[in-house]
Amino acid sequence: MIPLSWYIALSIMLFCVGACGFLTRRNVIIMLLSLELMLNGVNLNLVALSYYLDSVRGQLFTFFIITVAAAEAAIGLGIAVTLYRSRRSVHVDTINQLKG
Amino acid sequence: MFTQIFFIYCALMIIASSILAISFRNPIHCVLMVLVLFFHMAGLYLTLNAEFLAAVQIIVYAGAILVLYLFVLFLVSLRDEIRLIPFIANAWIGRAVSAGLAGVLLFAVLPSFTIGEKGRWTVEAVREVTHTKAIGQELYTTYLLPFEIAGLILLVALLGGLVLARRERGESDDEEVSADTTHPGSTPIQEEVS
């Protein structure tokens, strides 16, 4: 029997690795991929709690999170392709037209 | 005992592949590392008696979302992307922030965590009806409105993807784009090849 805290510790570490990737990488696509890592950490947390609480609520939340992640990936990658088309680069530092 | 060994294997592989995924230079390698991570995540879902979510994880995440990422990575040119300008100060600040977040969550929040009251879907109750049926019963009764909203979100994503990916005919206000309009119908990939 695996304790619940192992799962939560793993999901915390996965979330923080995703946050680190989001903060340090400069590529828009890798930043979106880091968002997926963070969402996966949250998913693992929800599924573990759903198992240890004898409820399927957490699994349903995970289901909705997967739906929203798919929509977010489609929209985010569409924006990345559009930006690349107009700017010829996907580095986020080059998108500073709105900077005052 | 076997379950614990399997959990430790999956946890080590998840941590290692996630760290590799955010540290590789080549974005294709990053996406492939995330693919490894998703398979091990599905294995962890199996240890938590969530078979349906393990299948959804592999089909939707590994099969649809990552393939979308790979398509976009092949659409934008790789030659520009590999050359990254290192921002040492910013990168270390980001690493420090995420390490501090991990430390706070692991050593302050996690020990003070208490589990709440139990629900009605015990392992035996789920095993009596099957797992997918239990999820479906909850999804289509208690969570009917979020289910409809999820469908609406998918519709918005579909329309947004269509609008964003459509190539405007008259977009020539930029000098870089106006180079494209001399060859109508040519995409950036074909230019990269030639």
C-alpha cells in the first residue's frame, strides 16, 4: 500500500519542474509544454485524492482538465503559429511590441 | 511490495523525464521526453484504480496533444529555434523561485495535510459496477452542466484554431510578410526547404 503523501510529493515535484520550465525557457512552444507538465502534476494529485477519499470526483475533475488542456494546446499553438508567421520567431522576448 | 517498486520506478522516470524535457535544447527531444512522462503517468493511474483515465491519458495526451505539438514544431522552422540566447540571471531566478515553491509545498503544506471524509465509491462499489460506468453515472448526473461547458470549450477551441490558422489574403502591412505575397500560396516551410 502506497501512502498518499508519496503521490502528493510526486505531484508537487512535477508541478514545480513545470513551473521552472515555464519561467526559464524562452521558447513559446516549450513554455506551453511546461504548462502541460504542471497540469499533469495537478491531475496526479486529483486522481490520488480521489482514490484515497473513495470518490470519483477527482477523476472527473481530471477529465475536465484534460479537455481544457486539449483546447488550450490547440489555441496556444495556433497563436504560436500566427506569431511565427508574422514575426518569424517564437522567442517570447521578441514579442515586445506592447511594451511601453 | 510490487506496487511500491512500480511506484518508485514510475516516480523516478517521471521526475527524470520532466527535468530532461525542460532542459533539452532541441524542442523535438523535449516533446519526446514528455511522451515518456505521459506513459509513466498512465502507469501511475493504473496503480490508483483509474483505468479509464489511464486510457484517456494515453489516447488524448500522448495521441492527440503531443502530436499537435510535433506538427507545430515541424511547421515552424527548427533552425531558428535551436539558437537560443541564454539569459543566465533570469534562468537562475526562475529556478530559485520554483525550488522555493517546491520546498514550501513539501515541507510546510504537505505535513499539515489531513484527509477529509470518505465518499461512497469504495473499491468494492466501483468493482461491482465497472469503473467506466461509475464515472459515467457521476458525469451525466451530478456533473452534467460542467460536461456541457466542456463541450462548449471544445467548440470554442475548434473555432479559434480555424480562425487563427486561416491565412489572410490581404495581410501585407508587414515587410516580412510582404515577401511571402510575391509567391502566392507558398508557405514558410516551402521557403525553408528551398
